[in-house]
Amino acid sequence: MRVIRNFETLEKLILRKRRYNIKLTDRVVKILKDVKEKGDEAIIEYTKRFDKVSLKVNELRISESEISAAFNELDSKIIHSFKLVIDNVTKFYKKEVSSNFKCIRESNGKVLISKYIPLERVGIYVPAGSAPLVSTVYMSAIPAIVAGVKEIVLASPPRKDKTINPFILAVASLLKIKEIYRIGGAQAIAALAYGTKTIKKVDKIIGPGNEFVTEAKRQVFGEVGIDMLAGPSEIAIIASRGSNIDYIVADLEAQLEHHKGLGIVITNSKKIIKELKLKKITGFVLKVKNLEEACFIANKIAPEHLEIFSKTPRKLLKKIKNAGAIFLGENSPVALGDYTAGPSHILPTGGTARFFSSLSTKEFLKEVHIISYTKKALQDEYEVLEKIATLEGMTKHLESVKKRLQG
């Protein structure tokens, strides 16, 4: 690992990894434009070009018989594992959901209501890879299901034989997701955002992907909602003196399994730094004076995953303000959050944990404000409204209230 002596140097190195790619932006602009104008035809063309798979229009959607067949292929033990982890995640998000409205009533008849309405239709993107990313399916879909979204559509790139991995289909089946398309990349994001003859547009797009997918999500934002712009996965570890070096190395190596993954260790231990220097791991280790400074640096980085290795991690927790997910103690590796613990592993990256949250049911709920006044309530607030409307020169606003009080 590379030893860094100050945060400013570390910050420059991190920013270098997040450089803007104008050529990528231009390529994605064209893909989105083509899909918007040519629909299914463009999707088929780009699937052939990028995935090397030739599809017909009637092959874009996975049939229910294909989903059932995939489910029946799997061993009962893996199905049991899927059910257990789905239960864990569902339990967590059900605890998060409260009443679907909040109400304030005043004695003069004024009533204010915040009502939470689920989105109608959500698209989930599941990347392709050498192994099936089944965790992305349940980590994305369950918060939406618990929030009350009625239509959930899944898109994932096809394999060379035109199929989608049976494990992905099996998890989708357990979650009762029946609308699945064998499309990937920026063209899939375009299809979900704009709609085609085959694919109805969605209200929001959820899920990680490669740089093309992320850039496509950035460009369609406003046409539809998105969860966040997820970049390469990252971990920061605050390690106090005496922390288990084997655990630190194991968690760094686990994170670096992700493409372009970033690993950072923040420590006040010379011994840990010395041992990490001998390890052939890509990443950075930053020496700090004490654990309070370590927390300050962690907040500056605002990492996707933050592990705290110390004898009293809960004390340090009070000082952490910016992180996607925080893992306390040496027996809480990030892998738990990725797969089984319960909270979604869809988390803000690239420092965006300063202002983005981890995926929750709130992502799938719209808050609508309802306002109801009696004439007395209107009269009680007229004087204040008059002063502000007059100050802003909005005479018609004021007149609309006067007419009600004069009648």
C-alpha cells in the first residue's frame, strides 16, 4: 500500500480517480438519442454491438415460462438461502416504514397534511458480470416493494446464449417480479427512461452499473428519478493501535474485488502502517495523530463503506457524519452489508455521502402536501400574508385572498 503523509495529497489522488470523461459523455448522448428516436430498433442494434447478441423484438422480454424454468433448475439449498436473506432485508425495511401521512390540525380549522404516495413504476438495473449479481436484485427491489410500488421492472444484459443468469431470475421470481428484459448498458437506461413500443417508461431507475450506465442515469435525470450516481466501490477503515492486521487486509482485498475499487486505511499506529507497506495491496494508508483526527479525515472522504476498528467503536461513531454505511467493530465486515445484514448495499460513493443517503423506502415515496383552511383560519393569517405579498409586489396573490374574505 502507498503511505500518504497528509490528507491534501490523499484528496488529490482520490480526485484523480474520479476524472470526468467527455468522450464517454458524448457517446452516451448518442445512445440515448437513438433509443429515444428509434426505440426497440436502437436497443436491438446496441445489444448486438456491445453484447454480441442478436435479438428480435419479441425476445426483449423474458417470458414467465423462462423465469419458472430458471427457478426449477436451482438447488433447494440455494433457494433456502435466498429466502433467508430476503427475509432479513424485508424485516429491516418494514421497521423503517411508519404511517403514510402526518397531520396538523389547529383550532381555527386549519389542516396541514403530509401524505406519502408510492411511485407507480420503478426500473431496476442489474449489471452483468462473470458471476450473477443476485444481491443487487433483492437489495434494490425490497425497499421498493415495502414502500408499496406496484410495478417493478428489471433489466439486465443478456449472456451470449441470450439468457439471463437463472440465479437472477430465481431471486426475481421469489420477489414476484415478472417484468424482466434482457437489455443492458446505456441503452437499457434509455429504454427505462423514455419508453419504447415494448417497454413502458418508469418513474425512477435504481441500481449500479458501469460508467456507461452511470453516465446514462446522470443524463436522463429529470426525465425520470434516479437513486444516485454510483461510482467505483470504496472502503475506508479507521484502525486504532492493536487492530487485527489480518482483518484489515482481508477487508481491503474484498473491496478491491470490485472493478476499480478503492481502499483507504486511516490509523494512528506505526506498526499497522509498517505491516501494510509490506502487503501487495492497491490502496492508501494515512497516518494520523489520534482517532479524533481519523474521524475528521473520514468525514472529509465521506466513504461508501466505513469500518471502525477500535476497542470502543461506538464512541467514535458519535463523531462520524459522512458515510454511506458504518460497520462497528472487527466482527462486522462490509461483506455482511453486501449480502445478508439487511440494509441495502446501494450506497453513495465518490464523496457523495456528504449529501446522499443509502437506499431506503423513502426513495420510492413522494411526499405530497395537502392544505385546507376555513374562513376563520384564512382571516387569522391575512395580515401576515398581506405584508409579504405586498413586499414582493404580488397584488393578484393578495387579491385572491381578499375576495374570499369579502364574500
